[in-house]
Amino acid sequence: MKKILRIIDANLNRAREGLRVCEDISRFTMPEKPLAGLLKTARHSATRAVLSSKNLTLKDLVEARDVKNDCMKFRDSKRSKGDSLPVVFMANIERVKESLRVLEECSKVMDETVSHRYRKIRFDVYEIEKKYNDSVRTRKKE
């Protein structure tokens, strides 16, 4: 059980961190402020999904955490020094989608309802990604 909790903990952290990066990029660089709000809602929803569970708690996740023995903790993503904010946004939204899929699959073991919540959040993130791309494409044309 500790192994599944570690997977859920790592991916919940990854999803929330990636959403926060995207939220701040949207908040401070995009004229469409509602996009930042959608990202904030998704970030909070990811946390609430665990809080709503009868079988999972944030305390359980933190107790299962083992940063010291995580062999991948210092592996950085392959991005260049001069990457633009849209590139950073897209790299992070990809991490978020992947993490939400892991959360969806692994939480099925513990709580089917939580799994369904992560699936909904994942599809919400697909829509946010599309809105962001549409906005970037529109701004390039102007």
C-alpha cells in the first residue's frame, strides 16, 4: 500500500506544481484572465479529490513519501535556456496531463470516486490547453 501512496503523492505534487507554473504564466502574461482562474480551479480540484476520499488522506501521502530514496528527484526536463514562456507552459501542461492520468489509474486501487474526479480534471485540463493554444495563436496573428 505504501508504494501506491508514494505514486499518488508524487503525481499529485507534480500535477499541482505544473498547474501553478501554468497558472502564473497565464496570470501575468495573458490578456485572458479567466484562463488563470481555470488553472487555479484545476489545481485546487486536484487537492480536493484526495480530501474527499474515505480511503486517502494527505497525511497518509506525506507519511509514505520517501524523497531521500527517490532515484529520479534531480532529473531535469530537457529544455533550453532561452525557451519562451509558451514553451514552458506547454511543457508543464504535458506534465500535468501525464500526472493526472497516473492519479486516475492509481487511485482506482484506493477509491473509484477519486479516480473519476481525476479523469474529469484531466479532461478540463485538455480544454484549458486548447484555450491557451488558441489564445497564443490569436496573439501571434495580431
